[in-house]
Amino acid sequence: MILQFKYYNHERDFKRVRSFYIDNYETTYPNSWTFERWNYMIYFIRDMFEYPTERLESTVGLWENELGNIVGIVTHEAVFRGEAFINLHPDFSEESVLEEMLDLIEEKYAVQVEGKQVIKLRILEGNTELETLAGVRGYVKKPEAVETTSMFLLDKELTLPNIPNGYRIQSMADNNDFEKRALTFAKAFGNYGTEDQVQPHSYKELQKCPDYRKDFDVYIVAPDGEFVSFCLIWYDEKNKIAMLEPVGTNPDHRKKGLAKIAVYEAINRARKEGAEKVYVGDGQQFYLSIGFKHVHKHVVWIKEVNS
């Protein structure tokens, strides 16, 4: 089997990569991303961290079969932190292909940490083929560094908890205020007032994404009109799955059940469209209390490479 390698070209490949994640979901997941992670990386994270498309085109790698179809992807999340992800169709999961993917990662993805060039590779727990190869190449498993995915079956409509007096549910379809939406994100994720504070233009960019829906970008409005909690849900119509990305609450308004209300509202909207299950890339007790269950884990494997 001979696969052709190409670097990602945004104009040519964005939709092709998106289709890979959707069309191969039942075969490749959870060894592969779901489509919203690709969308969110390209349209939001990249803009938030001012990561140019040209840099994606020199770091994201694609492998194509003899028909020109994408069967493998090596990517990061447009934040140069040494993180690497391998997405590969199992029909093409051969050692020679994985070796090529790791070669690209080790050439392009290392970042300096405490004076050392480090790579942090995510590997699905139980993927013995990749675990074995990574171990041979000098990667070390860090069991304490885990990315957990949780899932919730949507067999019935969720009953929303009572919303506190003065608060109300809206979405970006009701009031498309980029300033307020960016501000509540910054406060929820702790980058408010820092040089990394998310700016309104990142939300404008996000809305250019073909899979973004304003009515699925749910938030809670406080009595003073500030947006204080939010849940953006994505829906893959072909596979009837929904994904939460992201969820957050302004610290000044926590402990009021607002995030749960936003999550329930977003899930119900996706369920009405036909979603049968919803995923979230998190394993916190908050999600378990709602009814999510842990379904798989990706563990970080670290390697120091020569600079």
C-alpha cells in the first residue's frame, strides 16, 4: 500500500478534511476527531491565537489513497504547544504510515519547555499499535495527563431547571453581540485582562464556519444585560451526533445552575434536529451529574527531541 503525502492547503482541503471526519466517524472514532474540533480549530482557535493559515499549511499533513481520498491526518489545534494528534482510517493503519506521521510530528511540532524540545502526543487508551510504536521511538506515557470524552444518550427531552429571577435564555440568533459574547468567554476561561484575551473578531470569524449555527450558540443573560454563561453545540446531521464546544460561566455568576440550564437548552435544540447522542471533551463531575458517562480517554505521551 502506497499513500501520497501532502501538506494541508486551506482553500483546497478544509472541506475535504471536514468530510473525512464526518464520513468516517463510525469507522475511525474515537481514534479520530469529530468534525466540530476541526471547525473550531480552523475558525476560532486559529484566529484567537493569531495563528496564520500559512502556518497550518506548513504543519498539518494529509495522507491520500490511490483514489485521492484523505485517509489520514496529522494535526494540532493551532496553538503551538507541542500537542499532536494522529487521525487515521484503520484500513491504512500500518507501521510504515504511522512512522511517516511521527516523523512529521517530530520535525514540525516540538516546542521548547524548560530548555528542552518537547512533543505531547495524544494516544487513545488501548491503541496498542500506536502505543507500542511510540514507546519504541522514545515517547513516555503520562497517565496523569488525560483528555476524557463523555457521552450522553438523548432518549428524551431534558427538563430545564428553574432559571434564577432576572436571568433569561437567549442565543446569538436573538442578539448577535460579539462584544458581550467574547467578554463572557474571556471571563469564563480566565484570560480576561491578559494579552490572550479573546476578541470579538474571533467570534465574527467563527460565524463564517459552515457548521456554526447562531441558534445553537446559547447563552444566559444576567439582569444587567451581561452574557454570563454559554454553551455552543454542534450537530453532525449524517451521524446524528452533537458535540458541546465550549461551555463556560462567568465566575461572578457561578453556583446558580446557569451552565446546566444553557447545556440543557442547547442539547434540546440539537435533539429536535435529530441528534441521538451528545459528546463533550471533558470528564468533570458537572457533566456526570447531568447524565454523561465517560466513554474513552486519550493519554499524553511525551518525547524530548533534538532541537
